[in-house]
Amino acid sequence: MSRVCELTGKKAMVGNNVSHAMNKTKRKFDANLIKKRFYIPEEDKWVTLKVSTSALKTINKIGITAALKEARAKGFYK
């Protein structure tokens, strides 16, 4: 399974490791993802999502139902 947030679409970025001598080698910055279960009372079921920690803060702020609705509108979730 890919390392992409299911609610925001965040994924790995590419950058450089830079040494003291300014030598640059490619590296990858992975998204900060966690696997978490959420209860959706409207559908009376549990869903397991791989979400970024910033998406988790958004869920705590606006609620899981609103976050899923927004993710569906943007095309990130089913």
C-alpha cells in the first residue's frame, strides 16, 4: 500500500541531503502517516484510515463526517 494520506492526499516529497561541503544527494521526505480507526455514527460502522497527523488535527476540529465529505469532494476518498 502506498504511503499517501487517504483524506488529504499528502505523499512523499523529494529533496536533497546537503553535506557541509555542499554536496547534494537525493532523499525522500515521507509524509507523517498513522493508521487509525474512526467510528462513523451516521453509517454505524468503524473505518480504518491511513491519515497524516495534520489530517488528524482537522478531524478533531471539524469531525470525521465533515472530513470524509470533504475528502470525497476532492477525490481522495472512495
